[in-house]
Amino acid sequence: SALGETGVADLVQITNAQAAYDASTSLKAFADSPPAGGDASVFSNRYGNPAPYGVFIADCFAGTAPWIQTPGRKECIEKTVRDAIPMYRIFFLVEDAATNGDADLARRALDQAYALWRGGNEARAVLARAERRSQDYYTDGVLQEGTDQSLVTIIDAAFVDFAAAISGGAAGLAAAKDQLFGNLQAVYYQASLRYGWIMDDLLDTGASAQEFFDPQGEGLAFWRVVEPFIAAVTTTPGGNTVSSAVADDVTERLDPTELPTLKDTYCLTEAALEGRLNPSVARATVGVLNYVFEDRNPTVGTCAAFVPRTAVGRELLVVGQAKALAAEVDDTQVGIEDARAIYETPESHNSFLTVAANTDVQSLAQASYTTEAYQRALTYFINTDGVGSGFYDTFALQAFESTGPFADPRDASLQPIPVESVLAARQEMAKKMVEDATAVQTIFHLLDSFLAASDLVSALEFLERARALFSGATTAFGSPSTVWDRANKRARNFVTGVGSSTYLTDDGTTSSTSVALVNGRIEDSFATLQDTVLTAISLPPTPSPATVSEVNAIKDRIELIYQQATLRYAWLLDEDAAAGVANNYHDHHSEGWAFWRVIAPLVNARSASAAADIEAFYAYTGARPTQDKAFCFVKERLEANRPGTPSASEYGRLEPVPCNYCGDETCPGPTPTTPGSGAGAAGSGGGGGGGG
């Protein structure tokens, strides 16, 4: 209470607060060591220290990392003193009351816990925090404040029930303990979710770095009250052990030394709580945050069906980096240089971001694996391009540095290509190697690793990392710069058949909110595999045929996305040739080549000759491709070498291509056979143009 009255708004007040804390007796003693005989393993396991809050408060006072900014230090001091230290002590008192076997000592321990709950000054006690949060949460459509659904009411009743259990003997003590401490924890579940939403909202509204310091520090201080307990839960609802590292994702997002780059803190927090709440606390008891219930920002707080049980933060950061790079790169030298800086030094686009080793796109592009998917691609690119491990990194750097095929491209007359045209080609290759090729290769590697996993924990980790890279978000599927988003773009180019105006999306339109049908099918396979792992008793010696089939379905449908992209750019090059404008083809040529490089090793495994033909057509030299009806040339070779899972109808028909352009269709009316002529020609509907 004294510390709260002192205030910690600036450095002088922080000094005064530290003096008050150091002069305290019980408070500092509570923080510095667990009581004699108390089991502090839950804290030691998470923080390597049985009494972490004494260290945390010392760091807050000293301003050491992560408490560098004054607003964050203020929140750390206030919330550690008012919330974390009392809750730390309550934990041991409640445990003592439930286990010491002496009714008088148990009542004394429970009374002491109640005193810390209520406090000599209720405005500074844990109870005050519960009252504030009851103003922020709804249960059954009603604000919790002043109702039986308020945690203040529930916790007070739990103290009464615990006292009755002590009088009644040992039988009900364990349940009474879980009920009491679980609902006390729920106060901080509420606080953690609330600050996750605030962080996402600040990011969505373009807040300055300074605006993050206070809520980020406050969010981390609240999260630390329950973090060790969340991390300690390593069993899924199905009864299987999973990684406790899911808590790391939330901690990382709330680290005040790192400015968030992804709008996913709320949903990562929700995912961390899923299945890890104290068993005595139903998710409904926590309630629905008012910001979400009142839909204050529709783009924040709506979490997707994918609830990760393992840490996927690295993959989401990779997607964020790819998004930042895509926003920077354009067909100017400055844009390409800025994008390269993000690629090679991710922290360059965010001065507050600390990037750990192997948590960025370039590390993934440079990685070498023993899995079948990687080795197949490695063999292909060694034979085709003379490029070894890290092939997609090599291709990206060639585009960034103007080396390899971009060093001195020439037209058919061996004249140099204009600089602006080469820049257009370079930026397309660079973006697609980062956004698409590296992501797909890593997803395939992770799926191979999933099939080869030796235990359920590893299997689930590999699977969920692959899924996070595919969709790129826990908040809403389809973060920009993901495979998911690429599928949506392609589905808005392809219709169900000749003369159809129904696109391959969930609503059959090209709306910006339309979702590719293939994405739904891929997500269904991921969900099936996740459920298989979560409900398994043990990992079978070899994956079941059904499991292998679902993995192949994911791979095959991802390949479908890039078969569509490869085919579309052959059509765009036909349109460029028909237009006959000098140097109008370089971006389409390079972009088509980039998309082809995503699937070339797969097609090559089915037909080396077909892959060689498409590679020869797409390989960029600077000269305009001379293949007559390139669309038909590529279409014939892809259709003959499709993967096994998708049906022919799933591929659809590229909308702007005239009917019977390749001489293999029956048309309802006149039969135009050249680009730009007839119904459904380029420029109508969802066809024509580039744009990814």
C-alpha cells in the first residue's frame, strides 16, 4: 500500500519506491525466499529460481533488461508488488492449508492467504485487481461486475468453502485448494488476455514505439503471475504430453525490449491458456473480454480454429519478416536494398526487435536437412543450376545482388536490358524466394519430420510449426506473405470450367475476403492430423496409411497452388508477346520462374523431361521467351504430371484464357484462339495483369 501511494511515475519516484521496498519487512521477505518446507519447483522449473519475484523487482528498480524504459519499469514495480509477490505468498499458504494436517495451522494459513487477498487497503490488494477485471469481462452476455459471475464473488465463496473443508477433514481439501487458487489465477488470466488485446490494437492502429512501453510492461508483469503455472502444464486435454514452450511465445511478445511486429499476442495468449487453465476453472469463468464482446476492433481478438499446443512463435516471426520485406521491395534499387537489409538483418526494420539465431527467413533458406523433401530439391538444383545447399538463399541473393542470371541479361539481339526492367525481374524473384519458396520447402521438411518423429511431443511440434508457416497466423487465417494468401490470389484467377463465372473460392467470387477452397481442404488435413496426435495413446512404430495420406494431401494441394501460379504466368507471357511492347515481359518472366522453382523438384520426380522443358522456357536470360502458346506448352506438361491427391476439378480453369485456346475444349459459342480476343479474354473478371 505504501509503495502504491508513493507512485512511480518518474525516476525520482522509482528511487523513493525502492527505498520504501527495501525498508519493508514482510513484503521483501515474501519475495526473497519461499517459506520453509514450501515446494517451489513450479517457479524453479520455469525461472531457475525458487524465489523469482525478488529478482524481478530488483531488475525493475535497477532498470536492467528488459526494464529499460521508464513506463515499463513503473508497471513492473507496481504489479510485482501489488500482484505477483502477494500471489506468490498465497500459493504457499494455500498449499500449506491443504496439506499440513493440523486444522488449527491450516486455518491460520488460510486466514493469512485471505489477508493477502483482501489487504489492509483493499484498493492495493489482489481483490482490487479482480474488481477491475470484472469491469472488463462478460459472462453469458452480462458484465461480471457486481454479479455472481464476478471473480470477487467466486473467490470470496471459495475461501468460505475452503474453511469448511478444513473443518470437514482431509477429503475435500485438494478440491478446495484447486478451486480457490485456480480462481485467483483466473484474475491474471483475464489481465494477460486484456493486455494481449491492447498490444494487438496498438499495432493495428499504428501506435508509436513509446505507446507500447507501458502496456507491454504491464502485460508482462501480469503474465508472470501465471506464467510458471501455464508452462508447467504439459498434458493436453487428450492426456498426452506436449511442450511447455508454448508459454515462451507469449513471454516473447510481451518483452519490452522487442517492439511487436505481428498482431497475434491476444490469440497466442488464448492458445497458451487453452487446455492449461487450472482444472477447477472453466474457460467460461474467465469470460469474454469486453473489447472482443463489444467488437471494438473487428481485426483483433478473433482467433482462428488452429489453437497451437506447442511453440510456433518462430514461424510467426518468419511470416512477419516476410511481410515486412514484401512491403519494402519494389522495382527500384533503393527498395531492393531495403528489402535485402530486412532479409539479412531482420532487426534492421525494427530497432526494438532482437532476433535470435535461426529465427529468420534467411536462416530457413540456408538450412540443410536430411529429409526426403529437402534432398529431392537439393539434387534437382545441383543438377539444374549447379547450386548446392541453401539453394533458395542463393537464388534470393542473386536477385538482391544482381548476380547470376541478373548480372548482365541481354535481349535476343544481345543488347543490354534497361535497368528498370531488370529491377522489375529482380524484385519478383527476391520476393517469391522469401515469401513462397522458402516457406513451402520448410513446410515439406517439417511434414517429413512429423512422419519420422520418435515421440508424440516432437510429432505435434513439427506439425504445428508447418501449419503456422502455411497459414501465418493464429488470429485469422491468411496473413499476407503466406502460402495461404497465395492460394487465395490464385483461386480468384481460376473458375470451375469453360464458361463458368464461379471461382475456386468459398463464395465463388473474387472478393477480397474470399478464401480458396484448397485452403479449407489443407486446413482440414492439418486439423485431422492434430487431432490424431492429441488423442493418441502412443506413437506407432510407423505412421498409419491414413496419416501418410493426410500428409500427402497437404503437400499435393500446396503443389496445386504453385502449379496454378506457374500456369498463370505462362499465360501472362503469351499476353505480353501478343501486345508486342518492348521489355513488357521481364517481371512476368522472372515471377513465373520463381513460382516454377517452388515445384520444379516435385514435377521433375515424376517426369524429368517435362521439368526440363518448363525450366528451359522459364529460365531468365533477358530475352523474351519465344515459345508459341507458352500457356498450352506449360499446361500440357503440368497436367500430365500432377500429384495424386487433388481431383482435376480442384485445379480449375484460368479465367481469362479464351475457350479452346489450346484446342482441347468444347466452346458454347465462337472460339477465339488468341490472347486478348473474345469472351473471357484478359482484363475481364479476375484475369489479366500481374500482382502476384
